[in-house]
Amino acid sequence: MVDYIDEAKDILSGCLFIPKEKISDDADIHSVKGLDSLSFETIILEIERRTGREVDPVELLQMNSVKDLARLLERAR
């Protein structure tokens, strides 16, 4: 069974260069340190690489939390 919360935190950690332990399950994605347009694009590319599906950037913009990202990953599989 895939832990989508853990995978979402892994993506954010890798793309934003911050320790995964510093990202809470309920973290507001837009307030996570280091999130800018370049890292946003990196997150999109990483999601697409992991899921094999194209991500609509608008869909990512509508996310507010790590849990929202986890749900997106789960729907993509």
C-alpha cells in the first residue's frame, strides 16, 4: 500500500531541498519555505515522472496542503 502523504512530502522535500521531517502532514503548500515558480515547475515534473501522467498546473495551484498533493498523487495512479 502506497503512503501518499509520505510520497507528497518526499516530492516537496526533494524539490525544495528541505528535510522531509520539517514538512507536516497538514502543511500549507504555499507557505513551505522555498516555493517559487521554478520549484513549482520542478514539483510538476516530479509528479509527472512518478505518476506517468501529465499534471495540469492549475490543478496544482488549487492545492493548499500536503494532503491535497497526496490526493492528487492517489488519483493519478
